[in-house]
Amino acid sequence: MLKKCGKRSVRFENRLTILATASVVGPKEGEGPLAAYFDRVAQDQLFDEDTWEKAESKFLRTAMETAIAKAGARKEEIDYVISGDLLNQSIGSTFGVRELGIPFFGIFGACSTFGEGMTLAAMLIDGGFGEKILFGASSHFCAAERLFRLPLDMGAQTAPTSSRTVTGAGAGVLVMAGDGPYVTYATTGKIVDLGVKDASNMGAAMAPAAADTLVSHFVDTGREPGYYDVIATGDLGYVGRDILLKLMKEEGYDLTANHTDCGIEIFDRESQDTKAGGSGCACSAATFSGYFFNKLKNNQIGRILLVPTGALLSTTSTQQGESIPCVAHAVAIEQRIEARG
């Protein structure tokens, strides 16, 4: 039976349940407004490791091991692990999961990776290819700055439009059936590139991709924005959010009542001097796995549309003067679901 819904969305037939999530973050994230929702906060950026890259792998491994334990599962029961990050060859994930001994799918969607991983996990389980899947994503401020922008030792000033890469990781365990929260729909993003070249303005580059995916989701599913208690994009921050709201209004959708962004939620803009907000694979991963999942489990919200956004640039493409292609993946997660016909 074809499970595709419209042009770019899928409707999951089984009661796919996120059994547990876990979030592990760095010290700055632990000083922010969501501190109480994280499972663990590291005392420093190195997380007792020798390098920032090794620390990122440890953030991911710790989040994944914590998620498995909270799910009451054993590593041997997990069919696949799906994960990605921002580092070259995704070494944050490959080195982070190598000790788990679980069949591995490494993915890359930049900051949209958490949504991509959750979508693929749901497709695998709903298609009958597994019963328990572990998914996650990680990023690290220091490692990302060195890789994509300027080394921290240079002390370069950041632009007002720039965002701070979140240090940490988020992970979840998805199973075939349970009592929710349920993954019900997913809308896969396509590459959108409107010619933005400023790597210090990720929000402006990614907002059109988020708008494109959101419109497709509403058209494919027949839902209106008000169906969801929260529509949370991943990494647009304050600058990108303003652009997104304008783009959606031009398409006939008003998101002002229920839209937020994980990059806005995770930091306090004023007291933490995080400019446009947070970004990075761990931005949506840690914010959802800590903050929003807790709200779903406690029935403080019933339905969320999570839309992690990713800027698919590399150091090579930037040096060659390329613009920034972007993507956004939408996943509907509901504590209560409508009756299935």
C-alpha cells in the first residue's frame, strides 16, 4: 500500500512511538533557559576529552546511551542507529557510535540532520524493516567555528546576523507501537537556494527552504497551521524567523500564533550574547529531545511540527564563491492522534 501523501509527504500507518529521548549539552547551553530539561550538562567544552571533535563524539555517545537506558532497552535490541553531524566525513557520529556495536546509517543534512534521521527511522519501522531504531545528531561550537568560519584563537567579532552553533547532542529511540508521542507524518525537503552567500547569515539562507517545506506539508496533508500547538523550526534564529513569517504570509499562512525556533528557545539572546540565536545539528536535536519532548509527555502540548533546517555549504563551496543551498525536513509528532479510517 502506497503511504505517500501528496507530492512530498508520507503518512505513517503504525503507531510509531518515540519511547525515550536524551539530550546532553555544553556549559553555555546549560546556562540558558532550557537548562532544567537537559539530561546532562558538561562542565566545559572539552567534556574531559583532548579535542573538541572527540568531545562532540562523546556528547553523541552519551546522549545515545542515555536514550537507550531511558527506553528500558539494551543495545542488542536496537536494529539500526541513524546519525549525522557537521564535521568532515561525519566523524562526530562515526567515532561516537563505533563502540555501540549497532548497524549504522550515517547521514548528512547539516542542521536538518535530526529531522532527516527521525524521518528515515520512521520510514524503516513503518515499512517493516525494524522494530527499534536509535536516531540522533550532534554539533560543537568550537569545532564548527574552526571548520566553517575562523578559529576561536583569532578572536574575530561575530556579525549581528550570526548564530552560535550549539554544543551537544540529542537522541531518541523510535519503536513500532506504544502510547506516544507518535510520529505521524513527515514531509521531505528539497534543495532551495536563493543565492545567499553570507555564511554569517544562516537564517536568511535557510528561511526559504523552511517556507517551501511548510507549504508542501500543509498542501499534502490538508492541515492548517493552527492544527499544531507548536511549529518549531530548527535553526533560523531571530533573523530567519522574521523572514519565514513574511514568506508564509505571502503564501496565505499565518504562523505568528504558534511558531517558534529552536535557535531562539535554547539561548537567552540578551544575557548570553548569542546574536541571532542558536544553530547546528544539536540545536533542534537537544531542544526537541529535552524541552519539547518533555512538554509532549506531560501533555503540555499535544501536537508539534518539528522542522529542522540545514545549510548545505562546505568550506570548499564557500571558498569557490558558491551560494548556500538549504533544506528543511518536517516531522509531525503528536501525543494524541486522530482516528485512523
